[in-house]
Amino acid sequence: MNIFDIMGPIMVGPSSSHTAGAVRMGFVGRKLLGFQPARANIALHGSFAATGAGHGTDKAIVAGLLGMKPDDPDIPHSFQLAKEARLEVRIQTVDLRDAHPNTAVMTLIGERGRTIVVNASSLGGGRIRVNSIDGMAASFSADMPTLIVRNWDKPGIVSAVGGCLAHHEVNIAGMQLYRNRRDDVSVMVLECDQPLTPEIIEDIQMLPGVVRCIYLDLGEG
């Protein structure tokens, strides 16, 4: 057991689940979009919806979207800082079926219209789980360098992506495959033992059948 599972992370706020984990969720959403959003629609479910305001969950998620970490002293001022950064925020509640009680759905929109919808949950101790991206299932913690590949559901693509990583001497710690329908766009989630370089990501993006790559590494600057 990790000491942070017992003591929790270094953070600003009353709750590792409602505050520290919420900051991390917002930060992951920002990284998945690729930049700070211009607009954010944040829908809170369950315990987040019931007690989130008192625990500062809404402020924490917005702080993460602004690029803050759980120990940033400016977290309580995130709404004002978002206004200064021209980040338009809307907070609402939602009732999700079979969802973890500390779940939020973040619809993030960039200045040029690029949009991503991230469903994530705070599990306690500052740990999170990303449940879906744009409605496609994807279960990962973001604790390791993670590559999310959208690809056409065709034979050989999984092998090609794995072969590309092997060529660059990247070891795959875990792999998950998701699809809604056969012969449609599917999602491949690969957690890796080491960070990926832009060259590796570009090589995978150029593989036949790959639609889009999203790389997530919270260890980056």
C-alpha cells in the first residue's frame, strides 16, 4: 500500500476525493484537450453534486482546467482566475446511471471549436479514473504515460501500434480495447512504462487506420 493511500496527497482543500481528485480530473481534461479550454460545461453527479460546493469541487475542477496542481494555493480563487483567463465556466448537476458517486462529466471546448467530453471519477486519496472520452469507454488512471488511439476496427492495427512501440523500445504495461460497433471507430488505451517522444506519437499517428492519437503524461512540465 502506498503511503498516499493512507495519508492522502499534498493538497489545498478539505477532501482528497472532492478537492485533490477533482483538481486532477480537471488537469487531465485540459491535457486530453491539448490546451486550456475556452468554455467548460461541468456536470457533477452523486456526492459531487450533493456536497461538491461545500468541498470546493467546482473550484477544484476549474483550477485543474487552468493547469493547477492539488497543492496550488490559488485553487480557492479559480473562478476569478478563469474569468481573467477568459475561460467561460458552467456548473450543473447530472444523474448518471451506475456511476461512481464522485463523478463529473466535463465538456471542454477550445477557441477553434475543438471539443472533448471527459467522464472521470475521483476514487479517494487524490486518485482518479477516466471512464470515457467522447462517449467511448476508456478506463485508466493517468498515473502512467498513457496513449489513447482512435482507430478503425480493422485487423492488424493493434499489432501495428504495438510493433511501432516495440520498434522504439517502449514497453506496454497495460492495454485495453473498446468499441461500440464492429467495423466502426474503436479506442485503444495503452499505459506505458516510459514517456513517449513526439516522434513516436507521430509515427503511430501516421499508421494506416489510425484516426487520432491523444498522449497523456502528467509527469511532463
